[in-house]
Amino acid sequence: MKQGNVLLLRVYIVVITLALSLPSFADNPLTIKGTVPAVYQVKQGDTLWDISSLYLHSPWRWPELWNHNKHIGDPDLIYPGDKLILTWVDGQPRLVRKATKKLSPTMQVTTKRPSLPLMP
């Protein structure tokens, strides 16, 4: 068998295996490991896979754990220092990034009054 055909066969087997395992994910609810933190602070080098494997028995199901973060444009963009909170939505666990409030300096404007009364 040619090398290209062998590679194509391997890809085909992987795709079929994944396709057959997807319905089983839909039937089984997400299960959280016994002792997990309620709040997790992202560290340098953390990935969604790593954090999901901390919480889930099957880290392959990480998209289900993260899908509640609709306010995050790209869920791959997590940063060191972000706080993730474990919540439950419709009986399913979800990791939600705690909203951070950005502070910016503001100016206080006051009107000056003359120190001495003005004479008309």
C-alpha cells in the first residue's frame, strides 16, 4: 500500500472513531472530579485543555464546560490572573470567567469661585 493511502486510511479511522463517540457524549452529563476548586486563577502557560482536565474526568469535553462564556469573543484568549468560577447552569457545570472591571482615571472638574467678592 502506498504511504499516502496509509495516511488517508488512518485519518479515516480517526474520523470514524470520533464520530461514533460523539453521540455518547450527548447521552452522558458532564461529571466533575471530586475535589476541584470553586475559583481557579489562570497561570502562565495554562490552556483550556489543562484547566478542563483539572475539572473533568474526560477533558475531551472541554467545549461543553466553556460554552457558557458567550461574552468572551475567543475562548482561547484566557490570560494569567483571570479568575474562573465553577457554576451550574441547568444542572450542568460551567466555567465562567469572572468579569473584570477596568478602572481608568477620571478628572474632577470644579468651578472656581473668587476668594474676594467682586464689586459691581
